[in-house]
Amino acid sequence: MSHDHNHLPSEIRHEKPLWWALGLTSAYLLVEIIGAFMTNSLALLSDAAHMATDALGLMIALTAVRLSRRPPDARRTYGYVRLEALGAVTNGLLLFGVGLYILWEAAQRFQQPQAIASSGMVWVAVFGLIVNLIAMRLLSAGSGESLNVKGAYLEVWSDMLGSLAVIAGGLVIHFTGWTLVDPILAVLIGLWVVPRTWVLLRDALNVLLEGVPKGMALADIEQALQQHAEVAGIHDLHVWALGSSTPALTAHVVLAEGGEPEALRRALAQMLHDRFGIEHVTLQVEAEHCGDACAVHGPPAGHDGHDHKHDHDHDHDH
């Protein structure tokens, strides 16, 4: 029996917006670093640190997108789509590092307040706000489909809020002379991004740990399989994700008396596709429960390498 296994995304749609966002972010990063040192603004420097993380995160995302195009080979039978999750984890860890740096630097400023050129601080932040709004527009479409694009979008979103905060802080300093607002804003920017970074890391780690994809419930899927009239039982059910939008499923299906294995397999695969959006399905149809042999010969979750004399087939609808 021959199979055409192709686990690559059907369409890479988000690379061009990532390139545009990277170009804009890198250009503004240089402006913001120069502006931070010229104005002596920690808030502006903290925003520049986030922007540097944005640029690096976008480069990671682009690298992951390109590598994920590589086809499966003898050593990596699922290809490279999981690099998306690895890129997102790296991105999240970088954001945590930036947040810690900002908190440390702000603590120093609270002890020794420094003079700040508020006018230059505001103008640089206004330019950054424009750049961030354009980048957010470019990345918004793909933020719900790709972990890497989501990570980049979250970073740009945090920088947009950072730019607004820096503008407000610069105006406060200009009209009141209260320079402590600068490290206060820097701390608020750092603390704002932490919970959003955790969400990104949680989703990426769930992919790497072969957890049930976000938005799916294993009990619901098992119940849907059990409802078919020709299904006598379900066991060894595993649902995981190759990438942020590539769910996969394996299961052993015990055939009810008088059932037709091939027709049942195709019916269940179609149901999983229609109801849950699972396209990569591997079902092993058995005349009876395989018993202890399942545990003895079963491979790690996410793979199906059993050697039983049952109807064992795949369904790929890419």
C-alpha cells in the first residue's frame, strides 16, 4: 500500500508581511537607539530593547517559515514544521530577558534620577508609533494562524503601547519636569508584556510536548468516534499538533460485529475532518481490543507503529 505523506502547510501566506515588518522594525530600531542615548530616556531605551527583540523574533520567524518548507526525509519524517514552535519558544524567552533588564535598569534610575530631553523623546516615540501601527497591520492577518506570526504580532503590539507610554511620559516631563515618570513607564512596559509572553510560551510548549491542540477536547473527539454505529470501542487515542495549524490523530478502533473496516475508517476520517479540522488521521481498525499487546508494542504518543494483524490505514486530506 503506497501513501503520499506531506505534512507541509498547504500555503505559506505570511512570509512577505514578515519581511516588511522586519525592515520597518530594523530601521526604527537604529533611530530609537540613537534617540535613547541622545535624550537619556530609559523608557525610550526599554522600548528600543523590545524593538530589538522584535527584529530578532521576526528573523527567527522567517527562518522557521523557510525551514518548514523543507520536505520530510529519512531522518525527519514529519519535516520541519515543528521549528515554528521552537522559534516561538526562543522568542518568548528573549522577551522575558528584556523584561528583566528593564526592571533592573529602572531600579537604578529610581535611586539616581537623571535629566531627560523630553522633546526628542516624544518625537522619536511618535515615529515609533507610526512604524508599529504599520507593522501590526501587516501581521494581524496571520496572528491567528501561526505561532511565529502571533509572537511577532504580540511584540509589535507591546511596542505600540510602549510608544504611546513614552509619548505620554515625554509630555509629562516636558510640562512638569517630573523625571521619575521615565523609569515608572519603563517598568510598566516591562510588566505589561510578561503575561502575554507566557501565553505564547504556553502555546508553543504545548506543541513541543505533543499536547492536545488549543481549542480541542480529547473527550469530545472520543465521544464523536464512539457515536458511530459500527464502533465497538476506542483506545490508544492520541491527538497532537505538528505545528500551530496542523493537528494529527491516531487511534485504535474496535469494529462492531458485521462492520466493514475500510468503510468505517473512511467515515471516521471524514467526520474528524469536518467536525474538528483534523486532516492527518491514522486509524487502526481491529476485530477486537488488542489488549496487553497495545502497551507492549506501543510507541510514544503521536506515533503509531503497532504490528497487529488488523486493518491499519492512514487518511491524509491535504
